[in-house]
Amino acid sequence: MPRLPIRLALTAAVGLSTACAVPAAEPPPPAVSGFLRKHCVECHGPTTQKGDFRVDELSADLTTADARDRWKLALERVAAGTMPPAKKPRPAKNDAHAFTAWVAGRLAAVEKARQATEGRAVLRRLNRSE
């Protein structure tokens, strides 16, 4: 009978550790990588690096702050319509939506996992009334 609480504790520990794990770095789906090749690599690839931004070096592992910041920047620019620039052909709405949905989903999953392991706020300062 005493083995039952130990088994329950081990099962709960394994379940919590897998639920709080950071999502694995999965490569972008074909629609996203195709979008990047078609609309981004020409100006932000190995031969040309406008704005000191290289799409070919974007890491699919969003656990580092630098990778998250780069993907956020790409997401913001595509969502706002500033990238690709007005002089370049505009991507189809379906393609742009697939790109922004995938990036936003990955960023949200990584942030949720980070909050589960690290918490929301590391330090909170009191205000005058507290």
C-alpha cells in the first residue's frame, strides 16, 4: 500500500516536467520557408544583408532572446505590410497569413513555456501606496 503515493508522486512529477518543457525547435513548415525564400532572401540573404538582417540565419530555436527578437521583428514587419517593401511584389494574403500565424504561434508557445518555468515577473517593485 505505501507504494501507491510514491507512484502518484512520480507520475505527477513526470507529467509536470513534460507540460512545462520548452517546445522543441521544429523547422518552419514548407509554406513559411517558401514565403521566406520568395519574399525575403533576395534582400536579407547570404549575398545581401539589408538592415543587418539575414533570414537564412534565423534559428528555429526560439528559446534564445536574440532569436525571439529577430522573429518578432520579422513578424511585426510582415504584419504591418512594411516588408516586403512597396517596390517589391506583394505576397498573397494567404502566404502572409500562414507566415504570421506560424511565427506568432511559435512565439506564444515559447513564451508560455518560459513563463511556466521561470514565472511571469522576476522582481516587482512596490509603489508608494504599497
